[in-house]
Amino acid sequence: MGKKQLTSTALHAPNGVFSQATTIEATGRLVFVSGMTARRPDGSIAGVGDISEQTRQVCENVQSAVREAGGTLDDVCRVDVYVRNMEDFAKIHVVRAQYFSEPLPASTMVEVSKLAHPDYLIEINAIAVIP
């Protein structure tokens, strides 16, 4: 798959683990990963009150969904991130850097007042293209 991270000098450089834009030269399957939360396979919630631990579990869950489709996180071209506190941006990106490598997916992060469970601090959905 020809995934390429685009960088334009007409735009401010990203200050996190994402690209300004990502192009895909693809023949393959699109995989749309639903919003993943910090739920472990047994149903418990990882890292209650700990954004780093919750981000780690969310990334593991996204990785598991993409793997089930036959891909890896390298196949992810876009993520949307919903957080309860935008002040956690830097902590989230420290963890994301352990899961995503260049070429990085395009990304949007927004702060929301509530997620589906009061203990959730973050939710991420993803789009992957698997050759």
C-alpha cells in the first residue's frame, strides 16, 4: 500500500503524533473501526482516572480491531479522538507515539463533555486501508 504523509510549508507543523494529511494509493479493503474506549476484553475499564493508561488500552483495542481485519496500525490512515480534557493532549501523544509510526495517520482531536460511560476519558475511531 502506498501510504504517504503529506507536509505543506503553507501549514503549521503538527505538534503531535499525526500528519497534516495522508494519501493512500490503495487497492484493498477499507476498515472502519468504531469508537474504541478503555474497555478490556473482560469488560472492565482500564486506567480509571489515568489518561495514559486509558489511551494505551484504546490503542490496543484499535490495534486488535485492525489486526482482526488482517492489518496493522501502519494501515491506519485516519483517527478521530474524543477526549474529556484537552489538557491531556501531550500525555495522549506520548502514548500514541508508541503505537503509530511514520507515515502518520491524519487526525482530529476534540474535547467533549461526556462519553458513553462516566469513567471514559478518551475514545478513538479509525479508518484503515488494508491491501
